[in-house]
Amino acid sequence: MPPADSFPRQSARTRRFTLGQPRTPVVSADGSRVLFLRSPGGSDPMTCLWVYDVTAGAERLLVDPARLLAGGDEDLPAEERARRERARETAGGIVGFAADRAASLAVFSLSGRLWTVDVATGATRELVGAGGIVDPRPDPTGRHVAYVRDGVLFAVPAGGGEPVLMAAEGGDPVAWGLAEFVAAEEMGRLRGYWWAPDGSRLLAARADHAPVQRWWIADPAHPDRRPVAVSYPAAGTPNADVTLAVLGLDGSRVDVEWDRATYPYLAVAAWTDDGPPLLAVQSRDQRRLLVLALDPDTGATARVDELVDDRWVDLVGGVPRWLDGRRLVTVVADGDAYRLAIDGEPVSPPDLQVRDVRSVADGAVLFTASADDPTQVHLWRWFDGRLGRLTDVPGVHGGTAAGGTTVITSATLDRDGSRLTVEAAGRPARVLTSYAETPVLTPRVTMLTLGPRRLRAGLVLPREHRRGERLPVLMAPYGGPHAQRVLAARSMWLEAQWFADQGFAVLVVDGRGTPGRGPQWERAVHGDLATPVLEDQVDGLLAAGEAVPDLDLSRVGIRGWSFGGYLAALAVLRRPDVFHAAVAGAPVTDWRLYDTHYTERYLGDPTAQPAAYDATSLLTGAHSLRRPLLLVHGLADDNVVVAHTLQLSARLLEAGRPHAVLPLSGVTHMTPQEEVAENLLLLQVEFLHRALGVSPPG
């Protein structure tokens, strides 16, 4: 049993130190107030809704969910549990909210019930209390609130009254107003409906899941419970059939027209004050992205722009958007840079890698980007042809803006946690209060650039390490598309420092395919998700061994989760000469079992490119295992289903290869449960100590 103040226990209790931090800022159109979420303590998971008054410079609690629940537990609808899983939400209480344009009315669901709060007075009202409600949103004028229940879309007057049925059809297999699996998991589209600026009608998505194959998620620890059916579109199989309609409060319906046979994916929908609704629709092979302007009166769409790439077109957060109602804001792959573009013309320099667009307001575009150092992300503003950087301190920054008020989020190597700073003209900058706990350890990371490909890496040694003492190496990559591990933010290195203090030199390497270094770097994994990423881990390790003589390359372990779990298992299967033990958490073992939008982007259709799937599968190489391997998987995982681990384990057993499997009962792709998260760290380090012959410290 670890001590009460141990890092594993503290990290689990605080949800990796995210509880108590202010997050999810929303700025009113006039810039006078900022709504945000924050739990009241560093180990309290019940997130509250707060407001910051820019003029008064004061924070105020708006809603405490514990009071509304009156001591009871949350009862989440299945759709809300799925939404939180897709959003990687680990807290409870008010974990999402929406506001009108003036941020005078905020709405949220709590335990499946719909609540509103008057921001000026703090008066809270249960608007609809029958349960099962997800994703409520007020219209921009604050007169009505829409919500989804059992796949049916409703609207209700904000002041109270009878709900209006916006879409008469709903329920399995059809859902109105909700993002289908691949939209939420892979496209970054967590929404399924959008209000008109005047609040008179909605643009709503209809997802028919009938074509999608059904998988069953069972709980073997509770055989009395029925398995849960999930619509899972695995690579090469049908997706949900997604359409759009404009639904009026007066009962009108206008179906939206576009070439869905060519462009079946609805990637983006946006309806703002600045112009007609914008859609971004994508081809199944993801090589074409069509931007359309919608006439909401007729349902007709007109081509505004089209992006084409012979590998894939990236979906960049926050775009497309209108600027001043007439200019189109996009991010384009131009040469070897992602560049901000206005009406198709790049306006950011070619040495700046644009990450995403955070806001388009008041004639300005706020976006994040990396320059020569991909471990840093800064906040930039483009306005009237001029470009300026808003953050100077090395780190990872983001933000949002409206009405002359900018909220900047910042995480750096010299501070714990993340800081939210509110800046407004004529007002002193204000850092919103954080109640997050201070970690019991402070990481010491050395940032490295390794080898001819200039791989970005971080090396963490035990805090008590003395030069000349040889250390076994533990690599801890993610290593795949969409995620970086090597960032100039202290929170990224806390877990690495704890593992280092258990007697390892922890090395994290970001290789080809990871974000921040441009289109060519990311597209190096096209057609092969195995070879480039594994080569870069090996090359990074060897280069680090040359640069740091204390690294003992005769004892190298590797651990990872999700894609990192795939990479860890791949390492001991293909390069046992380099890697001597692995912990693979929730690994993808056969890409045919993963979803369409992610997998087909890199490997194509498995019926047309079966060789790419065979070459990247762990199953085909199971017979080659000769190093210790621990497989860890949540039995309730609906993203990387447990069949991945079970099929690999079966192949290993057939080949007579010893290995260990740790099933996590009731655990999804996340591990927010306090006891699970704590003991999972302890069990991994025990396995690695034993497998690599490392004596525990002390």
C-alpha cells in the first residue's frame, strides 16, 4: 500500500491534477464577462459553473451542482456517457455548458435534467426535468433552448413552456442532433445541431445508424447484465448515413442538398452572424474536402472552396469560418507548412505551422501555431493583414476572444498546471484562480533534439541520480498521429518523473506522424503506421544513448496506451534486439478492427489495400515474441475494443509465447477510477522492475 501522499494516489485522486483548474472559457460578445468551469477543490470532481466580471475584476460562483443534486448521485443518460468518453471527460457535475450571444443565459444538463441560469442574478431554474437530456443549447438571442432526448430534437422557451418537437423521427437506429461515433471520435465534431443567429430555426444532423454493424460490449465480471450494443464502423464497413435539415420553430423543414455519394462525411457545420451556414464535407478516402455555403430557405448548397490532397486533407479545428461575412477563413497545406488562408490565399508565413483556429470575431482571427520549435505552441492574431504573437513565455498556449477581451490559456515548464489569464483593453490582466493541488514531485526534464531527423525528445532522470550511475531506459511514447508527448508543459512530465524515480531513465520521443512539424512529417506514415514510427523510436533511443552515457541500452523497456500501446507491443515483436520488455495498454492489434475515418486515412480501404493492413498488424507477428509483454485493456472500452488484446493473446498462446494479460473490469478507454488509475501505475512499474532486472529504489 503506497503512502497517502504518494504520486500515484495523488495523480489518481486529482484526475492527473486537472481538478480545480479553470477551463472551458466562453467570452460574451461584448467582452464584459467570461463564463468558465472549475471544481471547488483539487480532488473534488464536481465541476461548477463560474463567471468572471471583466469590469469589476471579480469571479463569482454561478452554479454548484452538489446543491442541485441535493446529495444524490448523478444518473447519466447513455448518450451523455458516450459524449464524455469521446471528449475524454473525467470529471463530474457540470462538465459542459452553452450560452447565448450575450452570455446572459447559460444552460447545462445535470443528471439528464435541463437547467438554466441567469448570469446576472445567478437565479437557477430546472427547465425540463424528465431526464435523459443531453447537449442543451440556447439560441443566440436567449429566447429558446434546444436539447436532445433519446435521439429526438426538441426546443423549449427559455422562460418555460411546452417543448416543441423539432424532428418527429428519432430513436434507434436514427438520432437527430447528435454527432455519430466517427464525427465525435475522429473529426472533432462533438455537436449535431446549430442555431440560426436569429433563433428562429436550427440546422440539424440526422444520423441513421442502420447500415453500421453492431458490436456488443459485455461485462464478464457481471454476467447478469445485458451486453451493450454499439454501432461501430470498423475500417472497410459502412458508416452512419448522415443528412442535414433546417428545422423551424414553426414546424417547417428544409432538407439540405449536397453530393453525399461523393462526400459522405459531414466534418464541419457552422452558422454564425457573419454569413450563411458553412459546411465542410469530405470524401470517404479523405482526399477531397468541399466547403459549401448553404441557403437555409431552399436547402441548396454552393461550392465556396475545395481542398485536395493525394494522401489526405486535414481537418483543422475552428475552420472553415466566415470573416466579416464575406471572406473565408481556412487552413491549407502549402508546401511543407500548414498556413492560415483568407479566401484561399495564405496569410501566415511558411515557417509557421498553424495548429488550429480558436476564434473569428471583430475582424480578427485568433489561432495557435508553432514556429521553429514544435514543443512550443503559441497564440497568434491576424487582423487587417497584420500578424502578431500574443504569448512570449516558452510553453503551450491557447485562448479565445470576443468584444476586445482575450482569455489566454498557458502551460509552461516552470509552473504547475495550466493558467487562464483574462486580458481586456484598459484593464489589468487577471489570472483566474486555480484550486488544483500541487504535485508531490517536480519533474526535471531535459529537452533533446536527436539524430538526422532532429527528433524532438524529453529525457527524465531520477531526482537522486548521480552522474556515472547506469540506468535502464524506459521509453514512453504515444508516437502516432494527432498527439504529441514532447511539449514544453510541466504536466506532460509528472508521470515520467515518477517512473524515473523508480529507477529508470525515461525517454519520450515524438517521431514521424506526430503533429507540429508540417504536412510532410505527418504524411510519412501514409500507407504504413508501423515502420516509420518504430524506426524513430529506435533512432531516438540510440542517439540519446550516444549523447547521455549513463543510459544502459542493454535494459530497455517501453510502455504506452492506445497508439502508444500498439507501438510498445510492436517494439518487442519487431525489435527484440533493442527492446527488452513492454507494457501495452489498450493497443490496436489489428487495424481492421479500428474505425473507418481514422484507419482509412492512413491505410486505405482494407478490401482494396489488404497488404497495408497485414503489414501493420500485430497478429501476424505474434509468433516472434521472445520478450516479456504485459497487455492491459479495459473490458468496457468502446473505442479500442478488448477484442484487440484478446485476439493478440490468442495468437500468442497458439504460438506458445508466454505473456501476461491484465483485464480492467468496467474500465473504458480512459481510466478515471481512482483505485484503477493508482494501482495501474504500481503494477506497471512492478512488471518492468521484474522484467528488466531492476531493483526498486530505497
